[in-house]
Amino acid sequence: MSEKTELLDEIESVLTPKKALNARYFMYVLLSLIFICVVLFPKIYIQQQIYFKSRDIAKLKGEYDTLKEENRLISASVESIRFKNQILDTIF
């Protein structure tokens, strides 16, 4: 008989619904989520700002390189014109 009661007790423990979540567990979960948000959101914000600044820097660097090359070409052109003027002035 004792085996039957043990078996019934085990079946009853399986069939009975679990205890409902209490307010304390809910508060722990809520505080954990708030802590995670407080830790992660500044990191995400800072990474995003770094990304946008580096993108702006890369754009400005490209423009700088382009202007530097244009300056080199214009300087060569000015030097060529100056050389032609010196030669033409000496001929006439």
C-alpha cells in the first residue's frame, strides 16, 4: 500500500500546477532589465557617435586629398605658365 501512496504522491506533484510568480521575482527581473539598459545604452550611443564621427573624418580626408592633388596640379600649371612667360619675355 505504501508504494501506491508514494506513486500517487509523485503523480500529484507532477500534475499540480507550479506556483505562480510572486511580486519579488517580478521586481528582480525589472531591476535586472533596468540595470542592463543603464549599462548598455550609453555604450551603444557612444559607439554610434564614434561611427558617425569617423565617417565624417573619412569624408573630410577624401576631400583634403582631392584638394591637395588639385593644388599640386595648379602649382604645376602656374609653374609652366611662369616658365613660358620668362622665355617669351627674353625672346621679345
